[in-house]
Amino acid sequence: MLRMEFTEEARKALHYERFHHPHPRVQQRMEAVLLKSHGLPHAQIASIVDIDENTLRGYLEAYKAGGLEKLTPFSQ
């Protein structure tokens, strides 16, 4: 499991973008990372967000590498 730590500010930003970003795929990415910030296991997050665990790992690695900005490209 990928270990990550989240500040309260990061959680608030993820929560905001989860509902306010104009692109639904980005909203999905934000939701997945937000759920990770609350300590849910990868299998449960993948099930809730309806994505593959490999896709989830990609989202988490992108976030870890560059924060919210890395979750906003529409390439995935």
C-alpha cells in the first residue's frame, strides 16, 4: 500500500474539487484521493469510485508527485 500523508488544507482542496471541478473524470480522481486521505483501503476505494486498483495507484502516484495539478490532465 502506498503511504501518504495529507494536511487538512489538502483534504479541503480535494473535497472542494471533488464537487466543483468542471470535468467529471477529474472529480472522480479527486474523490479517489480524498478517500485515500481518510485511510480507506485501496480495494474499497476502487470499488466506491468504480475504477481498477491499478488506475487508483496511478492517481495516487500522480498526486504524490505533483499534488492537485497532476490530477487535472484529461489523459487518463
